[in-house]
Amino acid sequence: MQERQPGLIPRFMEGLKKSREDIRKKVDRVLSLANKPDPEMLEELEEALITADVGVGTSLEIIEALNERIRQDRSLTGEGVREELKSIIREMLDDERTEAVPEDTATVILVVGVNGVGKTTSIGKLAAHYKHRGKKVLIAAADTFRAAAIEQLEVWGQRAGAEIIKHSEGSDPAAVVFDALGAARARNAEVVICDTAGRLHNKKNLMEELKKIQRIINREAGDCSRETYLVLDATTGQNALVQARMFKEITDITGIILTKLDGTAKGGIVLAIKRELDIPVKYVGLGEGMEDLQPFDGKAFAQAFLG
Amino acid sequence: MAFEGLTEKLQQTFKKLKGKGKLSEKDVKEGMREVRLALLEADVNFLVVKDFIKKVTDRAVGGEVMESLTPGQQVIKIVKEQLVELMGSAPSRPVFSSSGVTKIMLVGLQGAGKTTAAAKMAKYFEKRSGKSPLLVACDIYRPAAIKQLHVMGEKAGIPVFSMGDKGKPADIAKAGLAEAKKNGRDVVIIDTAGRLHIDDTLMAELKEMKEKVVPDQVLLVVDAMTGQDAVNVAQAFNSRIGIDGIFLTKLDGDSRGGAAISVKAVTGKPVKFVGTGEKVEDIELFHPDRMASRILGMGDVLTLIEKAEQSFDQKKAAELTRKLKSQQFTLDDFLEQLRQVRNMGPIDQIMGMIPGINKGKMGPMEIDEKELAWVEAIINSMTPAERNNPSIISGSRRKRIAAGSGTRIQQVNRLLKQFEQTRKLMRQFAEMGKGPKKGKPGFPFI
């Protein structure tokens, strides 16, 4: 990884080496000095947070909170500062593990998000997750737009052992959801998961379509508990906040599935989303395998974030 | 904290700067703090931002601005120039291999939009460059990825080569090349599976494919919404596989696309294409200067003109100009014009390109495409005489038109008012066009 490319500003390469480091190493470096915290250290920590896509506003707020704690406990050094920072992040995320599906009532889960975040894959894994816990799972293939989305879901359905309710490509997605809910009642399914087409949150007509789907679920799901998950790609930057806001306006978002956390992206934007919109993360995606979707754990997240 | 686009942020910042006669170092610093914030919120990598701010500050404080009569504008100019420099100064036209088949490989993370990008490029090369492309499906991992490319290819009218999901991607790509040669296809676009840049096995597989196929170009497909991690991804793909350019996708979203700046800065490779919508035609060449203008709120007039040229019927346009000049612009023409504008694409995209239109301030775009359908219905419910001379439309005629088009009288009134305003505006434009410069300027020395 030390290859130098001609034509690039050396200073920049120097900087990049720094950014290639994992945020954890960065925090290590800042804190390892065992020095008393000083403004420079705080600034570097702020930069580390920004590099993790936490966003400028939220990063500032976190650092201010940290600074407050340092002021209150002047004996804090490197390791102590790290623990404080971790606990601030944990508290922001509500340090409680949440399992979405209650044991006794049936649940309808609507899954939404922009294009390419991993909705279909997450649904496959969710289905397997509930199947594994002994639930009867039904999947509604309501992404009737993207080419071969239904086929992709079918493969996942087979892997998970979940039945799929589908119409043809190009048909009305709300009708698919309607049928799936009917089928779920008839077959006593306990978990219904509805896939939807990826849509950019600034496309009015597509968002209206989603509103209709949510309306159908609210009307038809009877006594079932309802969940609406927004799938976010951990690689996404500040736009994820806008996505969350817009999807929340249209649907009753109850949680986030944060995908692709197995890369080098840290998904820090969920901190900003929690702070601004109070939407919790419910699951994280850690790979392509069937079992690579795990319930979110704030403590583990903070740990992974800062080491 | 409401999210505002970079454009609005910078506009605000420079409004402050514009208000002053001269700029002190403090002013510049304050302005730069806002630029820094705006760029970070636009997901430009923070090291790139640091570098950028330093350069602009150096240039701005170094006297260049102080002596200028309009310091604020001077700063904007510097910021824009530096942005353009960061993104590469000229748009890069597609280059084709002079000998035989041009081979293009698309690589990137999962969900970046490779398959869609592949189909769009193929369509673009066929339509604009007169090529006959072949799409090759090498994503053997994601369920139904091959099927997806087949469907996309069918939509685009481009043949797709695939060998199922059992073979090695490098071998499939090779076979795709042979197929292209056999059938006289001169551009081969290879779609590969999405992969993480830290996945050694899959990165090695790409490397093998590159060695076997020897592509003319490897394009990294990058989602415009990517955050700070974009630099790591681009750096890894570039150092391990070697890339020649970038395909920036999902630019029709409302992300500012700071990733484009970051990726260019770390790899030194230009952004070549941008994806701007769900349809197979929604692809454009990347124009760094236009992008910089867009980011800075100067609008994207050039793209607008280009779009207009593509979608407007030249004959009709000439006829329209004639009518405008002779002041015979009728409701029929108005309707025709609306239809042509609609051909250019979704209204909100077009609005975004017009300078001075501030998307953020207008709230979420509430321009409803349905509104246009109403307008059409209203005009269609008029008699030819009414369309030619709207001044004869009396109260009772309005009532009839509303009933005929299924609208309300208020809507009819609003339309007539809009028409009158448009006509006035058009007349002004026509007057402007009558200036001394007519047609192409001649060469003075010949």
C-alpha cells in the first residue's frame, strides 16, 4: 500500500495515509500520549469523528460533551478520555438491545430505502433470521420496478425457506402488498416482510407510491404489530440524514438497518440521525452470508467505533 | 440544523462577503470557515477540504482580492476555479480503441449502480458515437444479476453475453470478447460483481480479469451519495486494480456529490460519466466546470441548453421564434412549448439547472407533473379561435372550458394569466435577440 503515484501532491498522500488508518488507530494515536487532554487533541478527535461520517454538527456536539466531562474530571488522561467518548456515543444510541419481532403477535415489516443500499439482501437475511427463530415467514416482492429484483428475492426466499408472494414486473406494488397480507392471514404467517423498489427520496411520485403502500399496511394489517425499516448503506455520507428525514415524513419509520459495515466505512451518520430524528438502528449488515445480519448493539458499536 | 445544499450555503456566505467594500483577512477566514463546513456537509473528504481551503485562503488573502473592486465576486471566482481544478479542467470525451474492439470494465462496491451504468453507457455509445456495443455479464455472485443485465440490455436494445454463474469471471469476459469479434461488435462493456475494496479474494479476481482481458479502460462506479470513505474505496481500487476514470451514479438525488471531488483528488483520475436517472437514457458526460457552477449556485446553463437542443424540434423552434417576433404567440404554441419542456426530463431536474433558482428555499420541489396534464386538458377544451386569441375568452367561455376539461374556473383563470405573463416574457427575450449581434460573429480579418 506504499506505492506512490506520480503527479499527486505529496502532502496529500501523507494525509491519506492518515485517513487510511482506521479511526480506532487514530484515536489510539491521539490518546496514547497519556497526556492531559488539550484543544489540539479534541480537534483531532473531532476530525476522527468527521472522517467516520458523523457530520460536523454532531461531531461538535460530541466533542463539547466530552470537553465538559474533561472539565469536570481534570484527572482524565488518554484511556479515560476514550472511555468517556465511548459512553457518550453509547448514550446517544440508547444503550439497549432491541429485538423487533414480539413473540406473540404477528408482525408486518415494510423495508424501504434508496437504490443500491441492500434492501433485497437484507430482507433475505431478515427472513432467515426469523425463520431460524421458528417463525413462519412470508415475503412480498413489491419491488416491481427494478429489472430482475423479483428473481433476486426468490433466490433469497429459497435460501431462507420463506414463501414469496409476487406479481409480474411492472405491476402495482401496493397490490402485491395487499395480496401478501391476505395470503399471510390465510396461511397464518407470523412475519410478513415487504420488499420495495429503491427510490431516491427526492422523487415525489415514487414517494407517493410508498405512502400508498404504507396506507395499505396500516389498513390491512389488523392487530399485527408494524415495523418500517429504512435501509441505509454505511458508506453513505451526510445525505443519509436527508434520506431518513424524507422517508420518515412519508412512512412510519421505526428503525434502521445499517448495511455494508464490513467495509471500511463506519456508518457514523446513524449518530446524527439518532440525534436529529430519534430513529434507532435495529440491525446491522456485516457481509454477504445468510447469517451476516445481526441485531444492533449500541455498546458493541461504540466499541468498534473507538476500540 | 436543517440540511441545506452546498449551493445555498455558499450563496449565503458570499452574500455576506459581497456586502463589503474590501475584505480583511478576518473576512476571508470567516468565509472560508463556512466554505469548509459546506464542503464537509457535501461529503468532500476532510483532507481534501483542508487542502482546498488552504489554497483558496492563500490566493484570496494574498492581495489578489484586496485590490479588486468587487472582492466578494473575486473570492467566488477563486473558489470556483479551485473547485474546477480539483475536479479536472475539461470534460473527457469517450475515447475508442483505434484498432478493433474497445474494452471497458466496470468495477465498484455493491449497490453503486454498475449494471445500470453498463446499460446506459452501451446505449450512449450506440446513439452518440455510432458504435455497436456488447454487454458482458460477469457478476456471478449476486442472485439474478445476470438476468438484470439481460433485462436492461433488452430495454436499451443492446445484446448481452452471459455464461451463467458457474464459470470464472475472467473466462466469461474472455469469451465475451471472442463473441464480440465474431459478431462485429466494436465496444465491449464488462459488468462485474460488486465487491468490497478490502476483499482480497475478489480483488485478486478482478486483477486476473484485467490481465486476461487487457481493457482499454477500467471505470470505477461511485455512488454520488458516498461519504468520507470514498477516498479509501477509490484509493484501494486504484492501487490494486488500476482505474482510468470514474462513473458517478445517482446524481439525480439531492446529494451534493462531494465524493466526486474526493475521488478525483485521491486517484487523479477524471470523472467521465454521470448517471442522472432511472432510465437507460439518463447519462451525461461529466463537465467539471458545469459541476462547479452547480455547486456554487451559478446554475448549469450549458447542460440546460444542451438538453434543450436535444429535445427541441429545430423546425418548431424556428417557427416559434418567428411567431414571437411577430407577436403571434398563441395558446397552441404555449402548449407545444410545455410539451417540449417536458421532453427535456423531470421538471425538478431542469429547475435545478437554472441559475438563481434556489432549490432549498423552495422547499421540497412541489412541481407536480400532473399540473401539466391539467394545462393540456384546459387548452384542449378551447376552440381554435380561443386559442389564437385568448382575449375573447369571456366569463361564460371560461365556465364552458372548465366544465369541458374537468377543472375549475380558477384553474382556467390561472392558466390564462400565466400565458399572458409568458407572452410578455417571450416578447422581451425576442427583443433582446434583436441586438446588433445577429447570427454567428464573422472573422474580422478574413
